[in-house]
Amino acid sequence: MKNKILKMEFFNRPTLKVARGLLGKFLVHQFPRRSALNLRNSARREISAMITEVEAYIGLKDRASHASRGKTKRTEIMFGKSGRWYIYLVYGMHYCLNIVTEKENYPAAILIRSVKIGDKEIKGPGRVSKYFQINKKFNGKFADEKTGLWIEDRGVKINPRDIKRGKRIGVDYAGTWKDRLWRVYLTK
């Protein structure tokens, strides 16, 4: 199977369905070509890794979601078209990478929590962004080749028995919403 970049249609679906569907897909960051003057570095460089854990944030009522405070300059991307990156800084030092899902004007997104490269697992959204050299410049841009940051299907088949659900991490402030089993991850 040829690698297939996921298009907006993939993300314009119920968030929990998209979250499960992202497991086994590959996050890809392709860096732009260097100057032709430096021929040794003129080839495109690419980083890719399989997504192994994600968390869903869905709707205005989800108190763990940034969108629960309504549409603001920070969250307006979550209210926009699906398939765009929503990136924010936590603790003043770590970028978190999210992909917007569902229909316009319904705020929902999925946080990429961990990825796997060969036998090496990169856990934690801040570490994932650091490894992929992701920063605020991708915020609001579509996940596609033009942006240089996308998600693709490389034909990896995931056994449904290897998918587990759990509570989201670091959202104890969210009242009963902290108990939603909206984190999905691979056990193998």
C-alpha cells in the first residue's frame, strides 16, 4: 500500500472515532529544502513516527477542553474546519500538538500524546512536539504536504484488542469530565 496522507474528510467525523483511527497512523514532519548552494543538504529531511496514544477533547461542555470557556482568540481554531493543527504552549515551555475534528463551529480536537519509532516510544505531548520540532508556526495550518506536517496511513493494521481506553491525563480540575475515558492507546 502506498502511504496515504489523511485528508479533511478523515477528521470531519465524530472525535472518538477519529481518535481510535489515529492509532497506528504516522505523524510526519518534512523539512523544507536547504539552499541549492549547499548541495550536501539539499535533499528534504523527514521525521516520522507511529501514533500510539491520543486524547479527545469534545465540545463546549467538556470542562477539560480549552473550548469550554467559549470561542476566544486562542481557541478559535478549534471552532474552524477539521484537519487543522491546534498548537498551544503549556507551562511556558512545552508545545502540545492537536488536530481539529468534527464540523465547523463545534469545538473538538485530539491531542497527540505519544509516538513510536521502531522500538523507541516517545511519551508525553511536550516530548512529541520537541522531537518533531513543532512550534506555534503550525498553529491553524492544515495537516498536509504544503504545511510540511501531516498524518498518513501506511497500512499498519491494529488489532482492536490492542486498543485500550483510559482517563485523560492532567485534567483533575475538570470535575466529572476528568473521568471520561477519552484517552485511547495501544498496548502493543
